[in-house]
Amino acid sequence: MSTDHPIPTAVDIAVVGGGMVGGTLAVALCHVLTAQGYTVALIDADPASAEGTQAHSDPRTTAMSFASRQILSALSCWPGDSSPIHQVHVSHRGYLGKVRLSAEELGVPAVGYVIDNGQYLQHLQQRIHHYAEQHDQAASTHSFTHPSTDPFTDASADPSTDKARLFHCQQCTVTGIEQQDDHAQLSVQQLSVTSQMTAKLVVAADGARSSLREWCHLTSRETDYEQVGIIANVTLDTPHQHIAYERFAANGPVALLPLGTHQASMVLTADNHHASHLLALSDDAFLAQLQQLFGRRLGRFIELGPRSSWPLYLVDSRVNCVGRVLFMGNAARTLHPVAGQGFNLAVRDMGSLIATLRHRSPTSHETHGSQETQASHDPGDASVLNAYADNRKKDQQHTIALTDALARIFRGANPAFSHLRSAGLLSLDRLPGARQTFGRAAMGVSAGLPDLPYPH
């Protein structure tokens, strides 16, 4: 995909960040809101997306909840290639308490799914290319009546069109923003050229160290867990039977998620000092430590893939929006990896935003005469963003509190607390109502699913 298209001067929605959150949202806006005729710019800084190599740039995996599978399918973003999780086993090392959940018990095909991030990014690139190519073809064949209209630089060139249009602004970075009452203006740099772009709504999906969050003076609560997350893929000598394990230990939890038939994706959390020790070990020594920590539930660990690590923080923005800028994914909040809730929460946020825009925006065939109708068609209008924020507040607060509590409660080797933790897991497993509640939370359906056109 080339980068020689001019940057559009005006769009309805600008999505800043071309990763898993930004790319998913750009595709979703074009797929679900096609009748609204929104123009969407995806501002993508990653040079790999322009070279078609992004699929190889992210070796990580993500555990998707059942709800995320449903939402991403409705948004035309589900990649198809995934490893289902048929059972979940949660335990506390050295103690009897454990919780077991099965898809059969919960009445679903799978409790969750594990996807390869690189393959998911490749799938998104294909979908993005599809919608951007559709726009290029339409722009090259459409006859515009206004002599001053440039179909590549004027997002309002043809207000009668009934299809969403996507500009994929590759190798671009946002270097500044100014907000007005009815729009936001972005300074967008592509290579050595800086252009101006106005947007009615800006979605900041530019990651945990979001520049937009800083420029918009978005306050957030930050907590250093003084822990490190370590990830790697582990090869097993026996099939994993599509069981996902989460095991709590004194230094932090370790999760092993099913991949293929004889692999597991490991997410291990450890205190800073212990993490330094683990990262310095040889592969064989690390596998021996992991085997000792985990036992033989998955047989023998025979090979370890490359390890990577990152410091663990809680970053919780106080609000979702500042003016016409909406923050999403890690730009809005970064969670502890325990229970794998980060991207799943972002998926529910994206689904809710799409549902809000879908039901509050008139189609292009409706009259835009009244002030109320014009406001509802404006994706960055305060009434639209307030409705989204109100809808998401409870689920966001609950998910943040849950992951933070798990990270704190299941930590440390104090015998008294360890017995209490074990008793809590044992009670959760033996009380059917509590286990069902836990199951619904694990599947991401506690807050219900957003109103989207789900496939039958």
C-alpha cells in the first residue's frame, strides 16, 4: 500500500493510532456505519503497515472473551483463526482452593479464545486496505459537480454518498492539536511534510504513553505495581485440551493459555527483583522454574520461545473525553494483565461507541435541517459523547476495580492471607450462583452486549 495520497483536510472521525484498537475501530466505523456516510481517517505511524510487514512485528497473543468474539464478529473484525478455551482452571499454589469453569456448564461454544496478535494485525490490514481501496476507486470514478472540490482532500466533497469512506494515512504522526467548539484541528506529519486536518471527533488510540492525553491535559491515576510482566510461548509434550490455567503464587500470577494443540502462551507476573532473576536465566533454567511453579497439569514443558517483558502500571483516566477527543484502549486506561481484561474492555468500549453513533446518527438520506438532527449527526457532539460515557462508566469502573483487587489480593506469602485466598477460591467453586457470576465476568457478558448487528 502506498503512502502517496494527500492527507485529507477534513474528516468526520480521525482515529489516531493504527494498532489493535485503532485499526479495529477504523474497520468497525466503515463496516457498521456505512449508511451514515462518515469519512474516517486512520492516522497510522507504523511504517510496517505501509510495507505489508506488520503481521510479523508482534509475536504476542491476546485472550479474547466470549463477548469480544461476538462484538468483533458484528464489527467485521474477527480474524477466524483462533484457539478456543473450553475450560478455565484457577488455582493458588500450595493451597487447595481452585475454581473450574467449562463452556458446557456456561452454555457457550467457548469461554474465550486466544489469538495471535500478528495474525490479527494482518487481518486488520486486509480489512483496512479493502475500505481504503473502495474509497480510492469511488474517488477516481465519481464525477463531482463542484469545480473546487478535491475528492482526496475534502471530506465533504459528496455529502449525498451513502457509504463510509476511509483514508489510511500511513507513516503519519500527530504533532499537535487545537480544539474549537465544532471541530478539532490536528497537525499531521507524513515523512517531512506537515498538514492540517480537521475532525468532528478524534479518537485517541495512541497507546499507554499517549501524546494526545498529554496535550489535552487529561488527568489520570497512576499506580506502579512494582512488578514486571513476562511473556513467551511454551511448547508442551502433551495436548493442552483447550484448557486455560491461571495460577496464583507469592510473586504474582502466571497464566498459560492454549495455542494450537501443543503450545501455551505464558503470561507471568513477578516482583521487580524476582523478574530480573527470571529474565537472566537460560531457557532450560527458566522452564525448570516454570515447571516447578506450575506442576504437571500440562505435562512437561519442553521448549521456550523468546521472552519479552514490560513494567506493570495501572493508568486510569478520570474521564473518557476531553472536548472532541475520546480516549480508548491503553490511551484511556492501562490495566494489570491478571484475568486478561485490557483489550477485552477496549472491545466493549468500541462496540458501545459504534452502537451509540449508529442509533443517534441519521442516515444520509434523512434531512439535516433541524439543529437537533445536525447535533446527532455530529459524532463529536457533547450529547453523543456523554451518552457513550454514561453507558460505559459502570463496566469500566468494575473492570478496573476487579483487576486491581486481584493484583493486590493474590500477592505475597503471608500464611494467614494465603489461607483466606484459598478459602475464597474454594467457596467460589462450590457455590453455583457465585461460579455462574464469575463465569459471566470471565466471558465479558456481565454488562450485556452493545446493540449491534450480530451475525446469526
